[in-house]
Amino acid sequence: MSIPALDLSHVTLTRGGQTVLKDISFSVPPGSFVGVLGANGAGKTTLFRGLLGLEPAQGGVICVNGASVRRGNRSIGYMPQMRKLIGGQLSGWSMVAAARRGECWGLPWCGAKGRKSVQAALEAVDALDLARKPVATLSGGQRQRLLLAQALLDDPTLLLLDEPLASLDPARMRETALRIHTLARSRGMTVLMSAHDINPLLGLMDHVLYLARGKALLGKVEDVLTTEALTALYGAPVDVVRAGGRVFVVAEGGGAILQPHECLGGHTHA
Amino acid sequence: MLEYDFMRTAFLAAFLVAVVCGPVGWFLVLRGQTFASHALSHVGFAGATGALLIGLSPLTGLTAGALGAGVLMGLAGDRVAGRDVMIGLVLSVAMGAGALFLHFLTHSASAATALLFGDILGISSSMLGWLAILSGGCLLALGGMARPLLFASLQPELAEAKGVRTALLDVLFLALVAIATAECAQITGVLLVFTLMVAPAAAILRLGLPPFVGLLAAAGLAVVEAWGGLMLSWQTDYPTSFWIAVLGGVGFLLAGLVASWLNGHAQQAASDQAGALDMNDL
């Protein structure tokens, strides 16, 4: 049997002194495309930080590609949540190049090898044209493509993408998800991709990892996204409704737990 | 004007200081920490007047004061809530202490003017030596950490994940800013540190040059503005700091014009290209 890309056993993770995920265990086979779902504050970002070695596990063992977790692991590509733009005057190329071996001491200078690897990463996400423009002039979706290129720089085997679809319009969401899926398949990468809404990822995911109430549930989409499974996970009545080829997770009281495109404005229950 | 010893010293001092202020300022503007440099210079003022009081050179006091404050500021990081208020308070307490120290100094008026508005023509050869040592040290340190500093400034979370020690870099960088500020205050004075530290760097950043080129260009522009200020001061007999401030402002405006012209040009080129493609489609 091949070594799992990710193996967590009885892991507890805290953030700012508060327990976010408690005693979770799951294992992701290599090459799997996993959608990480859960409401705001369910621990998606904390889980990623734990896998990156930025939040030490309070208990349990985390293994990445069979080795115990460590900071600065080059086999993990990470795309943090989009945040306030810094250095928008710089070109997209400069922005991506800053991440190429950016952890090494010395001058911010890319050698021929570095430029080649930046070029390859930009090509992979079809962003060579964008790279010539100042980042501040790019749209949210275009900036996401640059961030994705950054995550690909070290040819990782595991991609952790934190809300890569946030702030995109519905058409772009699906396009971006497909782009990531195709990339991952062609390179044999394992992908963990967190999202607010499951629908742009439907049909692409091999597994879904559902986080709620400090617990985690990993499985096939058809096994996890059921009224029974989620009701057990939440410990409260939750309905999984399928309509028009889409999936909605609705709590008693009418609030949507996962908000389709964040535009329905439902209450978020965690 | 170069036949005079003090002018040669002034040009050399301006070069040594500007060549550090440009690139350090480039990072300051990029990271949005320009206010920190302003605050550090004020703490340095208290240090300088205190040093005068106990018979040390003002540069020693300036460097020590700014360095101490810079390291503390870096250690405090973003954790302190209401950071801007805290910096403002430290700044005003420091200025107040400076006023007290000046009160005890007998030759306070000339010392105060020199510290607040700079005294580039009064730089001694021994101070020139110190400036050379500090500048050399700063450039070496910046050269060593520019790459991870750039990464950590642009993408803090990603840099952290890749193993960059961002907290350490924050402290190191502010220490560097403190030394550069202390040096800069010799020329432009405590109140006008912005003119050499921020103005040239901000102008260069507007142009959107790649980081390495931008750092070199910021150093170059800072030297040009500092030397230009010296020459204009020689011609007009107005204070050097005034001319450096004016040149800084003009440089910033010109860079804005160049940037918008370049952008317009790029858009024109893009639409021309798009037009040509349309023609091909037909």
C-alpha cells in the first residue's frame, strides 16, 4: 500500500489558546482531490496551519508524505487566503518571483534557473500576460492565479489552498476549480482545497473533509454529504437538500451552513 | 565649491547616508511603516540631547535611542492593540524629554536647530568615519536579508509557511531603520528624516520596477536628491534640508507623471494589439 499523503491520528489543534479541532483522525491517499468544508471558524485555516507546522499539534501525530510535519517543507505548496494587497505597484512577475526561494538569505535576485521556474509556474496557470502588469491593476481572480503560480513554484506534491474561490463570481469559481483539478491530475498532486460552498467543486472531489464542532469527517461526497452523516457530526438536525443539481446544507431554522456563493446571506451555524 | 574641505566632507557624508536611506526607505514604504521611521527619529532626538548633556556625541545618542526604540517596536510587533496611539505617545514623551535635556544645555539654541533641521556643513571628519562604518554595516545587513524580507513583506503567511522567521526579520529590519534614521538625521535633521528616507523610495516604488532594480534606483535617486540639495544650497544660501525636501516632493510628483504616462502607453499598446488581433480574425 502506498504511503498516505496525509495521515492524522488523534490530533488536537489550538489557535490563540482555544481548541479548534479536537482529537481528529483521517488519512488522505496520494493524488486525492479533497474539498475541505465547514462554516466560518470551523478550523479550516487552523488545520492548514497545523499541516504546515505553524501551529504545533497539542496531541496526536501529523504525517505528511510519511514524514512528521515540519516548517518550511518544500513538498507542500500553500496558497493563503486572499488578504490586503501589499506592493501592488510591483508587477505580477516580481510578486511571484519574490516567493521563489524567498526563504534564503541574500539579495532578491533570481538566477536563470529561478526565472525558468517562475516562467514555468506562470505558464501552468496561464498567467504570463498578467505577470507584466502591476498587481494592483488585476482583478481578484487574476490575482488568485498569481497566488496559485506561487504555490506551484517548488513543484509540490501536496497543495493546500485556503479559500481559493472566495471573492470570485460563480462562473469564475467553476473555471478556477477546474483549472486546479486539471493541474493536480496532470502532476499527480494531492489537493486540499477549502471552500464556503461545495457546489463549484461537485464532480471534481475524490473526498470531502467536513469540519464542524471541533470534529472532522472524511469520506466520499455521497457518504459525507447526507442528512444522517452531517446531523451526527453537528449533533443537531441538519438537512442536506439536493435541488437543480446542487447541494445545500441547511440547519433547522432555515440558515444555510454552507452559503452558496455567499450571496444568500443565511445565518451561519457552527 | 569642491575646493572647500567642509563641502567635500558634506558631499561624502550625503552620499554615505543617502545610499543607505534609499533602499531602507524602499522597504519602509513597501511595508507601510513610514510612520515608524518618523517616530524613531523623535526618540533619537531625546537620545541625542541626552548624549550632549553627558558630553557624548549626538550621533551616539541618536543611534542608541533610535536603535533601542526600534528593537522594542519590532518585538512588540502587531500584538499591541492601538499601535499607532502607542507610537504617538512614545514619540511625544521622547520629544518632551528632548526639550528637557535642551533646557539644561547651555548652548541649547544652536544644538536644537542642528538636531531638528540638520547640520550637514558641520560634519567633522571623525563623524564621517562613523557614518562610513554605519553605512557599510547597514548595507551589508540589508544585502544579507533583502530576499527573505521582501518575501515576508509581500506574503507574510506564505513566507512563514516556507520557514522564513518573520518575527526575527521584523526586529532586524526596524533595527536597520533605526540606524539609517540616526544617520539621516545628521543631514536632514530629526524633523525632516522623511525627505531622504521616504521621498526618493516612494517615488521609485511608483514606477513599479522589479525589486532589485528598485532598490538600486532608490539609492541612486536618494544620492541625486541629497547632492542636488547641497548644490542648490550652495547657490542660494538656503538650508540644505529645505532643498532636499523640495527635491523629494518634486521627484515624487514627477515619478507619478511618468508612471501614469507609462500606464497609458501600455494600455494603448494593449488595445492596439487587441485591434490587430480583431483584424486577423476578420
